[in-house]
Amino acid sequence: MLREQQVDQFGQMLRQRYPQELERIHTLLLQSGEQSYIELVGRVHDSEEAALADLLVDVSLAKLDRHAAEIRAIDAVLRRIARGG
């Protein structure tokens, strides 16, 4: 069981990490706006390049999902800490 001081330190760390994750999502969204799927597909010349374009889009979406899941997890823990349990 964590002591109150440890819980406070953990909560502080999560409160600092939360805006960092938001910034990562913001950056990824800006990057995805610069390299949209339509642009990638417009440059492909064969099925291998199309597959690569699909993969790049999938990787970008996976990164966004990962950061969004991290934010949800941080939020859930901070709520539990606020409730005292």
C-alpha cells in the first residue's frame, strides 16, 4: 500500500505528464495535417507505395490512440487520488 506522501508525489508526476501528452497529441495532429492521406496517395505510383502510405497513416493513428489512452489513464488515476482511493 502506498503512503500518502507517495500518492501525492505520484499525483504530482501525473499532473505534470498530462499536459505533455496533450502537447504530443497536438503535435501529431499538426503533422498529420501537413501529410494527409490524400497527399500520400496522390504521390504513390504502385501498390507497394500505396501499402506504405496506408502503413504511415496507420502508424500515425496508432500513436494518437496511444497518447489518448495515456491521457484517459492519467485522468482516471487522478480522479481516484482525488476521491482518496
